[in-house]
Amino acid sequence: MTLSALLLQFLTGLASASALFLVGSGLSLIFGVTRIVNFAHGSFYMLGLYAAIALAGVLGGGVLGYWGGALLAALLVGLLGAAIEGTILRRLYAAPELYQLLATFALVLVIHDATLAAWGPEDILGPRAPGLRGAIDILGRPFPSYDLFLIALGPIVLVLLRLVLARTRFGLLVRAATQDREMVGALGVDQRWLFTSVFALGSGLAALGGALQMPHEPASLNLDLALIGEAFVVVVVGGMGSIGGAFVASIVIAMVKAFCIAAGEISVFGSPFPLSKLTLVAEFIVMALVLVWRPWGLFGKPQAAVRATAALDTPLRPLPRRWRRLGSVALVLLVAVPLLQTVAPYAVVLAIDLLIAVLFAASLHFAMGPAGMHSFGHAAYFGLGAYGAALALTGLALPMPLALVLAPLLAFAGALLFGWFCVRLSGVYLAMLTLAFAQIVWSVIFQWDQVTGGSNGLIGIWPSEWLAPKPAYYLLTLACTGAACLLFARMLHAPLGLALRGSRDSPLRAGAIGIDVPRMQWLAFVIAGTVAGLAGALFAFAKGTISPETLAVGKSVDGLVMVLLGGLQTISGPWVGGALFTWLQDTAARQTDYWRALLGVIMLALVLVFPLGIAGSLRRVFLREPG
């Protein structure tokens, strides 16, 4: 590649870094002050782009239409963020952090369908910036003038934010709240005003980042979840709450992507490998490397060990006899479900999906609850199990029962490898490392066409003839799910479970009495990943086909939603959360085109009514456990 082409690629990377910095700085501010992992931040970016295009059309062409539309869009979305914080999120500050995350994901669903209703499903092209529509000559090559403006904008925003944080009372309070928000409240500062203003500022920055992309990309409904991953990477790599860190991280990630595009091909085991394929996952590779080397980010500070949400549990004890009798009745009803095949065949199909969801949720619950390890990438092991079953059946021509038995071994290998790194972190940093590894696995599956079928996936993954009837396959799924959940329950009441909960609640004390905390957590991580692989294998044979969406971020988020809806505090939580979420998703999707919004509203209502999850809250009420 010539020097001029390399320079232009470098400048293009800097232009994209500015937009990424606007989004990442807003997310960093929100997390630093409120401690909310805001999944809806990508939705504010998407809304900013849609609103800017609409406002530019209303205000007309020219300077006022374009720049006025972009600034007004950022202002309106900032006000929307303030309203959301004041009416919804403020009610959840006393709830565990993971339930705040669940609420922000519900907001993603609501905002997505509100945008769909307002602008429709088609992508919308925006106008070009007046006065910056041309290009300038750099070493004989044209470079867009608008990109030069974006390159200059990033440092300008950084300086303005630093001045606000260093020279104003608002900035002083923000910096103080980032260090110790409880102390700020004890000194008489109105935390409600501070949290609302910070959330509005962060939302407005995300919307401005989206609005300024009008000449670069069309407004699309896929931007919300596509952008939030990159924003998380910027915040984590730069260091939680560090604006300067977010700026440096944006440049690093943009430059790595630009290098991958510019570098061409390299030789891997004698075969050419185009580095451009790494652009799908380059930022997650960077995040994984930074977290392994410097767990608190480039400009972050080491934090004290995070006390897991589940540490607030009451001690596990056997349920009263009457509740065990109800469980026995429920088991009898589950066994009788195949009798519905003749009158309601779809009910059996839905029951299979419910059981697979319960098994997936139970595996994640084991890692998050007793072991205290929050995961944003558990779908990686679900997907590895699904692809393991498919490849064993179609590639190795193994019988279906043997393929089902061997499939979780691929998930076991992935959990064994990734878990070794993950258990050395805690809290949000652990969750982000699991996300990074999951995205790396997804990228390999998505682009390895010769083995995995690439984006098309694999088909023809059907069970043996004697298991092909849905009632027979349902009973197999019920047996696997029941056995795995029984195994989890037995482990939780065994010395292993006691050691895991002790390591979660007080790692220093557990280490002092001789428990190898990282090894115990690694064991739990591997067990959870292997069982998730079994759920993925059952899913593959139930559907007959799989694709990379099986292990995408959305699937991991679904698992989180199931666990949190049911509750981390009870063994029955995965059954309640997995079955309820899957049933709601299926029912809402068949009732309306705006099923995401309906599902999001239901989730918000459940979070507000049952702040400890449905099963956890009911257990506390009926067993009269202390609040």
C-alpha cells in the first residue's frame, strides 16, 4: 500500500474515532456517576440519527437545516434521557445493579419499536453537510472535507468536557460522585438533580454522535445493539469514568480497524488470511488483551473487589413440604404435556423451546448466582454446543444420540480456555471480558464458511427417527433439563456450593481458610458453560438448523433477562424466568408487530414490582424471609 493510501486510511480512522468518542464519553459519564451499565445508550445514538434527519428535513436545506437539526436532535434526546432517568431508572437505584441493566435493556426494546412506528422499517438516508460536501487533495488523493471536520471535533469536545469537569461546580460534583457518590449525598448534594443532569448530558452526547453521522450512514433500526458493543469497549478499554481514557481508546480501536483494512493478507498455516475479516471483532480483541493485561483499563484505577449482587441472599435451605408437593405436581404436569399433541401440537413445540430456555438460564444462573460471576457472553457456549452437535452429525456422520453426548465437549473446551482468564476479574470488567470472548467466537463462526457455513449456517440437523416425533423429543429435552437442574441443586447444597458462595461473599476470608477462589470459580464457569452447550445441542436438533445468531450478543442478553426475571436468589428462578420470558416473547410476537415494545413494557413492570426477580420476591413473601 502506498504512503498516500496509508495516510488516508489513518485519517479515516481518526474521523470514525471522533464519533465513537462522543458516544463513549457519554456512556463513561453515566456509568461513572450512576453506576448503571446502560444498554439503552446505543438507542440514544440511533434516535439522534433518526431525529437529525427528520429535523433537517423540517428546517429545510442549508446551514440551519443541517446543523440546527443535529444540535436540536441532541438536545431533544438529552431531554428524553432526563425523563427516562427521572421516571424509571431513579426508582431502581436501590435495586441490585443487574436489575438496572435489565431495565435499560427493556428500554432498548421499547425505543426500537417506537422508532419503528415513527419512521418505518426502511433505512433512511440523511443530507450531506452544507459547505463540507467536497474533498481536499492529500498526496494526490481526495479526502472528504467533512471527515476533517470530524477529526477536529473530537479534541474540541474533549477539551470542552475537561473544562466543564475541572472549572465548574457541576464538574466538581461529577468528579466527586465518580469517586464516592454516597459521600456526595452525605454532604447534602441533591443526588437526584446530579444523576438526571449527567444522564441527560450522556444521552445528548450519544445522540450528537449519531446525528453527525448523517453523511456517512443511513438511519437503521439495527444501530442500537450494533453500536452499544463498541461503546462498551471504549469505556472499558479507556477505564470506567475516564473521559481522557475514552478518547484514547476510541483512537486505538479506530486505528486497529484501519490497520486491518489497510494491511491486506497474511499467511496463516500456509494459507492467505485477509486481515480485513478482523474488522468485525477487532475492538473486542483489543478489549480482551487490555483486560487480561490491565484489568481496570488504560486510564482507570484499580477497584476494590466487587461484592456480588447475589451476596445479599438469605442462606439456602430446603423448601417446606407443601412447596415440594407443588413441585411434584408440576413435574407430573410436565410429563403429561405430550398428551396435547393431538389437540394442540404447537403447545408441544413451545414446551420444547421453554425447556431449552430453562436449561440455558439455569446454566447462567449457576455462574451468576452461587459463583457471583456476571456474564454478558454466555451464548458463546450455547452456540458452541449447537455447532458441536451439527458438525458431529453432518461432518463426522455420527449417530444423533452420540452427537448429542459429545456436543457439549466443544462448549467445555471453550469455557475451560476463556474461564481461565475471566475468573481473574470481577464485576463489570469480568462481564465485559466474557462479552469480548463471545464476540471473538461469533466472528470465527460467522466467517469460517468452509466449516460452519458462515452467515448461512448449517441445515439438516434432525434427531433420529425414534426421536423425530415431537412428543418423544420433548421427553428427551425434559429429561436433560430436569437432570441438569437437579444436579445444580445438589451441587449448591454440597461442599462445592458452600465453597462457591463463600468465595462469592467474602473472597479474602475464603482464601484465608484455604479455599482456592479462582479455581473454584473456574470450575463453576466450566460447569455452567458445558451445560449451556447441552442446551445449544438440544436447540440445534429441535430446530434442524443453526446460524451465527445462535451465539450473538442478543442471545446472551436473553439469558440475562431470563435469570434476572426469575431471580438470582432461588433455585427455581431459571424455571420461572426462562419459561416466562420465552412464553412472553412467543405470545407477543404473534399478537403484534410491535412485540418488542410490549415485551419491554412487561419487563419494566416486572422489574418495578419484583425488584428481586419473580421467584425471589415470592419466596421472600411466602416464606417470610427478611427484606
